[in-house]
Amino acid sequence: MDATPRPHEPLHGFYTLFYKEWLRFWKVSVQTILAPVLTSLLYLLVFAHTLRNRIELYPGVDLDYAAFLIPGLAMMSVLQNAFANSSSSIMQSKMTGNIVFILLPPLSHREFFAAYLLAAMARGLTVGAGVFLATLWFVHVPLAHPLWAVVFAIAGSGVMGALGIIGGMHSDKIDQLAAFQNFIILPLTFLSGVFYSIHNLSPFWQGLSHLNPIFYMIDGFRYGFLGYHDVSPWVSLGVVAVSFLALSLLTLQLIRSGYKLRH
């Protein structure tokens, strides 16, 4: 074997780490993809049955509640699974000690960030597509502005993938990551308009909803399907883009400093 040192190949480390992260969730697709799809179908069956004809969606618009609910469930699945992928991977690598095999190679902080981020986005988008395809058997959902739906799915999964990297770096134990999910991600997701339109809320809660960045991801994604929105899709896109930029810069800085990665 040639022992002559070779220069670091551009992006070689990124491709390797991304492929490793892709295989990590794809090899257990029953748990990481099929299970979230089944959970979303259960949400659809329960909420569509109990809340149909009980919630006014958009004033003056005759819209089936199931058609309203499906884009929200799909986007919720995208966001939750994008966060879960990057956060659990980094946290588990720290717990088992094999994070050293990622830190030792000549891997830049940008490659580290991009690999984990894109793998998280890939899982989130795969699950979201699975939810949408599975629900086609139940009700027809229009696709009024498909480009908007794609843009918000990509941007939203990027935001949650970056947030997941931060959560995984910060967490040293499973209960710490669980607290991050249960007290931050889950409440923000369920209070973002997945199951209702904010027109049903009091002015106070409507104002509070506008402080939730996940609300803009859900509303913008749903606009891509239904053509109706609570907030202008351009405003939603601006909020999501600023959130992604801020989280990306913060994540890159934390990775570069080795925050809770190098002990």
C-alpha cells in the first residue's frame, strides 16, 4: 500500500459523512420513515373525524378539513424528523465516543455542518413525501402553487436540521435531548396551526402565534397546496430565511469552536 501522504480532497470528507448519515436512517427505515408516516395517518384519522365541520378554516372559504390538515401534517413530519435526525446522531456519537472518528479527519466545520444538515433535510423531506403520498388514498389535496410548497419544505427542513445540530451538540444525555424536544420543539410545532387556522384564536393568541417561526413554515407550505394563507407567503419566506441564516451562522460558530464536542 502506498504510504505517501495524499492531500485532502475537496469535499471528500463531506460526501463520506453525508453518506454515513444517510445510511444511518435509511438502514432502519421502518423506524425512521414508516413509523412517522403511520403516526401522521393516525393524526389524520382522529382529528379529521372529530373536528370536521367544527372548525372554521378561512373566512368565506368552503374547504374540507382533511384537505386543510394534510399539508400541516406533512410539514410537521418534515420538521420533526429533520430535527430528530441531526440531533440524535450527534448526541449518540458523543455518548458512544465515536464522535472522535469524525473530529480526527481533516474535515472542515463547513463540511461537518453541511453533511449533517443535508442528511437531516433528506430524512425530513422523505418522511414528508411519504405522508403526502399515503394520504392521497383518503382525500384529494389540490396543489395550487407547487413551487412554494417545495421552497418551504426545503427551507423548513433546513431550519430544523440546523437546530437539531445545536440540540445534539448541547445534549450529553438522552433526557437532555428529550427535554429539548418536549419543551421547545413539540410545543412550537403543535401551536403553529397544524390542526387549526389562527382565525379561530383570540387576538392575544393570534399575536402570540406570529412569534412562532414554525407557524410561518406551516402556513407557507399550506399555501403551496391550498392557495390560502393567514400571512403573506413572502412574509413567511422572509421569516424562515432569516431564521435559517441566523441558526446556520450560530451552528457554524459552535462547530468551529468545538462546543461540547471536544472534551
